[in-house]
Amino acid sequence: MAVICLKKILQVCAIDRSVESLLFPLIEKLMDEGYEVHTACSDTGRFDVLTAKGLTLRSIPIKRKIDPISNLGTIGALYRLMKREKYDVVHVHTPIAAVLGRVAARLAGVSHVIYTAHGYFFHEGMSKSTYQMYYTLEKWFARHMTDYLLLQSREDYELSVQDGFSSQTERILHIGNGVDLTERFHPRHVAREKVQSIKSSLGLQDDHVVITYVGRMVSEKGIFELLEAFRKLAGEFPRLRLLLVGDVSSSERDQRGQNFVELCRQHPQIILAGFRTDIPELMATSDIFVLPSHREGLPRSIIEAMAMAKPIVATNIRGCREEVRDGVNGFLVEPKQVSPLYAALKKLVVDSRLREAFGQNSRSIALEHFDERAVLAKQAALFAQLTGQLREEREQEKG
């Protein structure tokens, strides 16, 4: 009788916060199904929290930018880890980590390498030459260093199939994106006492109209356009508040060299909440969700806001326009422009009935298209297929 060994999977991404915000549901699902799952990433301070939740983490320094010496060191560290642990499947995420992880996996002779593109790095806002450079790199790595290509964005999926990002079309899969709609991100399941406590801690009052942004505080997320649009709105609506949730980079500066944090702290109607994990409760304190990004994949933050029945203002770019139906559950505006962003936000600020109608539509769209269970099931089925093949192959080798 053949002995079936526990199959080992390695997840690779740049930082531990990505594990916490993006990968945890998948890792938990795979662990529940009997896999041994390790995760390799940089430790930015969340290792203890994640380890306490039962995750097995491997600290590998991974820079989120091109740095040849550091990148080579990362490849070497991942290679040694893969050779030592003998993983059956390596699953990579986030642009730089995905490239380095795939190189290491190929060198280590890993049987199956999966890449989830949470959003291709190339996008329509780039210059033609820059777009072509990143497009070429993504396509080459997809064709030559990847066994299965998983896409969250339908636009990315259709482009990948059309342009032959794999010689085997059946190995390009659209998985979508989603959140827990039944428990965590359900308007009726958020404790009112906790919401009131959060509002009090943030200085929010019941008659405030709150616009919320969740994400990294970097220029490509459109934060400076948002600040400018909000300053105009704040002058007209004293009870308006802007709640900014996410990692704050004090190095971010606008074209005048002004520091982002300083600009926020100077304005009495802007609240810097920092990195938070209580997103459902924060959404419950909010009236409008905004994401004015220059590029996205299929942003989870919008899905979270939709699940909590919030109206959305977002830019008309890949990913956002798959989630937001203009005039139905929110407004789409052109990226990098202040006036359309200001106008769209103002429409929702002044009209509570429109906010309510758009919010209900958001919840309905989320229930139909962005259920996390369906996303996890597609990935779990692929892992079962691959590890089942491995078991059969090994049993045949034995005899």
C-alpha cells in the first residue's frame, strides 16, 4: 500500500502585510484541506501576529524594486529554502517577488510553479515604451517560467489568452477576487458598540459625512489628487471628514515638494488612521469609499467597501471598472484629474438617498460577483489537481 505524504506548498510574496491582507484566506483554506503551507516574505513586523494564527513563515528579505545585488541574494535564499524543503508547488505573488520566486523555483527544479497576477505591472497610463518593456517581461516570464497563470482581473485574463501568455491556453485561469460576504464583511454582523468606539477614538460624530480611502499612501494611488479635491469640498462642507487608512510614507511628496503627512496633519478635517486590520468596522463608520488610483489589478479594498454597502468613487482603469458600474453603485472618473474627482464626490456628499441606493447596489453586485468562497474553490481545485498528479507520478515511479 502506497504511503501518501503530506504535500508541501510555498507561497511567496514581498512582505508580511500582503500575507495578512491578501493571502491569509487562501493559506487557511489550503491548510484546512491538509496541505503543509509555508510562506516566504520579508518581515516588516507582522510575523508574530501571523504565526499566532497558525502560519509557518520563512523570513526572506525581498525588496519591492529592481536592485540586482539584493535581488540575486533573494533568489539564492529562496533557492536554498526550496531545495531544503522540497516543495511540491510554489505559488508566487506581487511583481518583483513573483519574478525572483519563479527563477528560484526553476533553478530548484520545483514540479509546479503558479503565478497569481493580482494586476499586471504594465498599464494604460504608461508611456508606450515603458508599457512595452514591462509587457514583454511579463509575457516572457509567463511563457517560460510559469506552469499556471492565474488572473484576478478579467481584462488581464482576456489579454493573456489573446496574446498567448502561455502555449497552453487551459493553463491561463481567471479566478477573480472576493471577500468573506457572509460573516466578516456583512453590514449586519458588525458590532455597533465597536463601531461607536472607533468613531469616538477617531473624533467622528454622527452628523459627519465620512469619505474613506484604504491603501498605501503613495502617489500612484492618486492620494494627492484626493487631497486637492477634498480641500475644495471641505471648504464647502464643514461636517465632512476624510479618513485615510493604510501605511503612510513620509517620503511621498507632491510636485511642489510638500510632504504628504504634513499636508494631512495641517487639515482639521483629515484623519490619518494608519495601518488597520478592523476594516469592516471602519467601513461601517463611512459614508463614501474612494480609490483614485492610477493603476490597479482588481482592488480588494473596493470589494470590501461594496460588501459593506458603500457607494464608490474610483478611477476608470483596469480592475476598478470591473467592480464599479458608473451611475449604478458609484462613479468612475478619469485618473490624475482633480475636478472630475471633486464633482463625483460632491454628488454623493450632498445626496444621502443616492448614497443609500448606490450602497445597496454595491452589496448586490458583490454578492453576485465577488464571493471569496468561489475564488478559493478555483485555486483549491487546481492544487488538488496538481498534487494528485504528483502522487500518481510518484506511485508509478515506485512501482
